Amino acid sequence: MKLLASLITLLLVSANVLAQVNWQLDKSHSNINFTVSHMVVSETSGKFKFFEGKVVAKSDDFVDSDIEFTIDASSINTDDEKRDAHLKSPDFFDVAKYPQITFKSKSFKKIDGKNYKLTGDLTMHGVTKEVTFDVIYNGVAKSPTGVTKAGFKVIGKINRTDFGLKWNKTLDNGGLLVGEEVNFVCNIELDKKS
């Protein structure tokens, strides 16, 4: 009887492992973009140029997939070298001490249609916080070269001061030089690994 139970358990675990599909990031068709208010009257945009990601899908609709991303904090780019140097300094990201920004999912749930919610731990500047983002799943398609692709748009916002990025200056009108809320949009394209 114990042998039969062990065999059934082994078969179930094997079936679950076989059902999982590994996806890798297509960097040339993915991006991580953000905006933050500047002097209250406008927004400044930027991006991170170097990042890695992997997804282990447990179902065709990606529900409850395991999702991990790592961003090279020193790859921040706002099209202004002086500003980028300041952002890399101890006033902000302190990239010498905290070279990576990481995200590890806890849940990925379908809300309706193409709309999902992604919850996980975001670690930045040595601080880890649970965050939830909106995700649009754009479906799956096969490329002309035969690679199966999946596309997502991740939309969210965080308060940078929650992660210890507190540098700022108060303007004459009482507003802040740099906004505390950071909005971002990530376009993610994945390749199905054979």
C-alpha cells in the first residue's frame, strides 16, 4: 500500500513538473520605463537599460507563475549624464552599495479578460516591500523564426521614500523638486524555452 501511495505521489509531482514551462526575457523587445514629477509642474522620464527576468508558468494562462526580475540599478538613464550620476549616488540609489533592484512574485492572479494582478517582494536600496502591480496579458504568438512569444504590460507606482530614497529640496512655492511617487510602465516579451 505504501509503495502504491509513493508511486502515485511521484507521478503527480512528475506531471506537475512537466506541466511547468520556462520562459526567458527577450531583452530586445522589453523595457522598463518610469516617470516622476519635477518641480510639481512637469514630469521627467527615464528607464533602466540592463535587466534580467525569468518566468516559470504553471498553466497556459500564466496564473500563479513564478516571476523573478533583476535590474542593474547603475543602468538608470534619464538622458542627462549629470542627473544620472546624482541618481546613482548615495542621495538616491547608492549603486555602489546596492547594485541591484529585485522583484520576486508571491502571486499572479487573473482578474478578468486580459487583466491580472501581480504581487511580490520588491527590494531596492536595501529595503524590501510587498507591492502589487496591474498587468495586461497580451497573449501568445509565434514569431517568423518559430519562437513562441508571450507579451505583457506591467503598470504600477511606488513611493520612493518607502525604500529609503528620500533626498529632496523644497521649492519657494512649497512644492518638492522631485516627486515621491514614481510611476512606471514595463513592456515585457518572453520567449518560450524548448
